Amino acid sequence: NAGVTQTPKFQVLKTGQSMTLQCAQDMNHNSMYWYRQDPGMGLRLIYYSASEGTTDKGEVPNGYNVSRLNKREFSLRLESAAPSQTSVYFCASSDQGGNNEQFFGPGTRLTVL
Amino acid sequence: GDSVTQMEGPVTLSEEAFLTINCTYTATGYPSLFWYVQYPGEGLQLLLKATKADDKGSNKGFEATYRKETTSFHLEKGSVQVSDSAVYFCALRRNSGYALNFGKGTSLLVTP
């Protein structure tokens, strides 16, 4: 099993450009998440999908959109990138339920110039 | 709202030293508590967890006890190794929720 995979690993954008970060999991998990990690800030939740067909905003959703394409895939889109969106983005998945472990992907390092 | 506070790093220890990383939380109800570890260049991995008061989570020599009276979940290890060098995150999740609420992370460097 590959677990949680993310593409791309690195990306450099210019201000105003758009892009989509891809995430897929092969563990048959119901719930998926997007976090961003900034120095000294820990991880902050952008959006999550409790189950296929549903998405909800997290702590820092502004400037992002998501799509739960199917049970395996959960993408994050930046419509008009800004320097403040320079960060490392992590996707995670878990079985539905309050105490189930979240499994994280390796991350995407995004720089917006 | 819910929050997690961790001791600031970086923490530098010699191999075989005792490790404590403090973590306290603020939350309503009875959240589940977690420690995650992030090795350089990688994603986060679950290290241990506890789901109710007085539970002790343990894994790979690390331990943490859920203390509701002090709202704490401190991470300890009796003898650290160079391979333990990483960033450690304390996190909580409400039992009615899905997402994790993370602390800012504590960087640990273990020297030979």
C-alpha cells in the first residue's frame, strides 16, 4: 500500500497563478483533510471532507477550494495564488470516527513569488 | 476555542538523556490527545495517543499520560537516541469532531 500520496512535491508559482494540489489514499478511508504548515505555527486545517460528497471549512479556508472527487481523491485548488500561501501543504486521511488515526502524506512545498 | 500549547524549542540533548516535552491543552469536554512526530523532509506520523483521562499512551519508548486535572499530556522518554531527532507535535481532537488541533511543534536534536 502506498498510503497517502501527494503531487507535486515542490512547486513555484507567480502571484495570481492558479494550481491544484492532488491527494490520493488507498486505505479506503472515509475522511480526508488538507493542512498547511508554517514555521512556528504548527499545522492548521484548511478544509476537510468527512465522507465522500461532503466538504467543510477548517481554520484557514480563505483563498482555497477543494473537491472530493471520489472516495480516494481530495484535491486542493488555489485560484489566484498569493505570497501568503507560501507553505508546506499536507493531506491526511482517516477512518470515520472520533479516535481514528490520521495518516499523512509527504507534503507539497509551495512557494509563491 | 480549543488550543494546544507546547514548550518552545529547540531542545538539544545528549544521547541517553531523559526527555520531557510539555504539552497543555484547553478544550471543552473530553478530547482525545495525540503526539505526532515529523522526521526531516517527511509527513507526520502518529507516535502515541490517549482517549480518556488517566490513559497512558506509549510507543517506541515514549510515554504520555492524559492528566485531566492539569489538562496536560507531557511526552517523556527515558533515554533518547540520535534517531529521535525530529519535530514533535501535540494535538487534540474533540470526540464529536474530525480534525486535529495542533500545537506549534517542538524541535528535538539529539547529539552523540
